[in-house]
Amino acid sequence: MKNRSRKTISYPANWSAPVYQFGQLTTKGCILGIEYSNGNSYKLEGWFYWVETSSDKELEMFMEDKIELLAPSQIKELIEARAAEIEILKGQLNFVG
């Protein structure tokens, strides 16, 4: 197994730390990006998350207070559904391989 060192991102001390991380699954989709706004632009101050929405695979930006993580039961359902897909694909490999 490769040695994977954890990478960190530095940000100014006057910013709060982001609550969520890259790759976390939310009710809206998967977090693919995190952006901080200091309130000087059209956005409010705080962390914004770029989420690949589950419905249409588009990226949408959400404020931190609009993010809701999936419940453990929802994650288990995803695992079971993907496990079934994997079994189907393994069967397909038997036909072509």
C-alpha cells in the first residue's frame, strides 16, 4: 500500500475552519470544492461548498448552513446498491472475458 501523507491547506487565522471536507456525501450530492468568501463580493461571508448534485451531475454552490450530510443509514443504502451493481458488472465480465 502506498504511503499517503495527509495534505493540508493553510488559510488566514481570522477565517473560521470549514465544517465539511472534500468528498463528503451530502443530501444534495458529493462535495468537490470549498471556497471562502470574505463578504466583499456578491456573496455573504463564510464557507461555500461546490457540490456535484446527484440528480443531474452539475456543480452547484451551497452556503455552509445549507449543507446536510447523509445519515449512516443512507450511506449503507448506497453501499448496498453499488454492491449490487458490482455483481451485475462481474456477471457481464463473464460473458466477454
